[in-house]
Amino acid sequence: MADIIGFSGLAELSGLALADGIFISKQLLAHHRFATLVKVQAVYPGDNQTQPTMVDVLPIINQVNSVGTQQPHDTIYRIICARHHGGANAVLIDPAVGDVGWMSVGDRDHSKVVANQGQQSAPGSARTMSLSDGMFFGGIFTAAPTNYTDLRDGNHSSITNKSVKHTASGAGSTIVDTATDTGSNRTNTRTNDPANKQIVDTATDGSKQASVIAHADNGAEITATDGTNVATVNAMPNGVVQIIASQGVSMAAGALGQGSAGGGTSALAASNGTTTPPTGAIGEFVTSGLITGVSLSNGVSKTVCSIPLTPGRWDIWGTLYFTSLGGTTNYVLGGLATVLNTYPNNLTGIPYPDMYVENDYVYGDYVASVGRTTLTISASTTFYLNVNVGWTSGSPKGGGILSAIRSG
């Protein structure tokens, strides 16, 4: 057999004995397909578990005969489509009609493997290298994407014209998003933590920090600190808002902002116009109600009504009511006290004469306001509305109402 080295052109045209074999081999290979470009004509979404996604495709490289006449291909039906899928992990992307992609061709009929849901099987027929045994990989020429993830240049961007949804399920599952600028020691973090029924947003800059914690069953917390001073707002599920402020120093007991660690707590009650602020909340209202017909003794101090108050800052006011004051009534005295049946003339912390009434020679039914004052108390205290009436004849009756509202 002659050597064909140095022959310029197709080997089958060399005139050598080997040329016939080469020509026959090429003719046989021409009837086999290995891979080609195709355009998607229809899509049949699957679940990639029992049924793969399939597509109808049209090969877009025309057939050409020996004289150069072109012949377009027909549609190839139900070609399996590859996905990025490994174990229980997957990127779910199905092709769309009009996508152009690469179709590789299997060397054997794989129809039975598809029918048996991926189980080991015999070839479905004797065909080899057929376009019917193709697998589609898209896409090469497609429409401009509107829903995509961009990982170029070290960035990670997710872009969509619909919705973004992150779901984590299973025991102890969380979703944590953290951005850190290592050059400036700044970090922003969001933690979705269903196990603790909360979402936490935190921003830090060195010793400075601001955070928002939303609890499913305990309200919410907003805290800001510059490393020394702290301010916190707690929104509780019962409608109470607590404000905690600290400047790094302890505050006096009973003061607005008083607390156990140099901070302070003031309860602000949320109301829709019908909800009464609860005990301990700003806006808490305490009243004796109107008391009337209290028997009096001439020149003797007498309590006509009272209210118990817990520690805090209170606005207190009252009104005195008298009936049957005769023409010989010499005087009417009244005011706030912390001692039962005692005329309050030197009560520490209660301003004089704001909470007192002193009138001489009053007649008939008599009403007098005892003013309004603001007091801060450090321990639970009962306040009394006391009176002292002097007369030479008659049988007067006393009464009144004492009220307070928490302001801190």
C-alpha cells in the first residue's frame, strides 16, 4: 500500500487503494449525529424525579447534498432537557420556546431508560447516533433576561421583575444576610430565626450599634448605642411601649428613666381609644369615685375618700363636696394627705396651698377644687382627701373625689 503522506487534498481523492475505505467510512459517519444547534419549539415541564423536562426542537443547521442544495430538518419530538441538579439540590430553570441551545446525541436508544424513570435498561432499539436520542442544553441565543443572577467581576447580583423569595425549612433553620466592610469595621446583619420566633436587624460601626428585634410573641425591641449611651424602645404584645434610656449613669428611684443598670424604664401604653392603659403604664388612671354623705364631727379631721398609688410619677387632683352647711359654719379646710383622718398642714412633698382649701363662713351646698399637683413616689402609698369643718350649729355632710394619672 502506497504512503499518502504529502498528498494535498482529500485522502479519498488521492487515487490510492486506501481512498476507497476512507470514502466508505465517511459515508457511514454521515448518517450518525453527535451534536448540533437546535431551536426549542415546545416545552413539557417535568419534575426531574419521575419525569424529566422535555422539549421539541428543530435543528437549525440545514442538510446539504453533494451539489449544494439545502434541505431543512424536521422537528425532533420529546428530547430530554438537562437541569443543574445534584441530589436534593437544584437550580430550576426550564427552557422557553424560541431558545437556541446545544443538543448532544446519545450513542444508543435511551427511550427505555426514560420510560423506566432513570433505572438501568436495555436499549429501546438498535438505532445508534440518532437525533431522537438527543439531550438539550440551553441556551445560547435567547431573549435578554429579566430574571437572573449575575456573578461577573466578583459581584453577586440577583435581578428580577417579579418577586424574590427565600425559604428555609427544617429543625434549626435560619436565614442570615451579612454585609461586612472589613476596612471600616462595619457590619449589617439580618437574621430570620424561626426557632426563636424573631427577626433581628443589626448595624454596627465599631462600638456603635443599632438593632431591631421583632418577636412573634414578645413584641419588638429597638436599641441604639454609641458604646456608652443606650436608648431602647420595647413594644410589648399587650399594647405597652417601654422606653429605656441611659447616659451611663444611675438615675434616682422613681424618676422617669429609673432602672437597675444605669438605664430607665417608662411604660407607654398604646390605645385605640377604647383600651384602658394597664397598671404600670403611662396613662394608668386611678380614682376613688365620687363619695358623698360622710358624717363629720365639729372641728375634727375626717377622711372622705382615698386612692392607692404604686411607685412612679403621678398627676393628682381632687374635689370636695359638702351639703347642709349652716349659717353658723365658721370654716372649711381640706386637702391631700398621706395620713388617715389628719388635716394636712405640713405634708412633705405636697405643695401648699395648691392641694388645700381654706374658706370661712360658707353656706348650704359647697364644692371646692383642691388643685392639682405632680408627685414622684418611690414606694406604694395611699393618698387621702381629708377635711376639717368647724361650726356652732347644724349637721353638715362631707364628700369628694380623688383621682390620679401616671405620667412616668
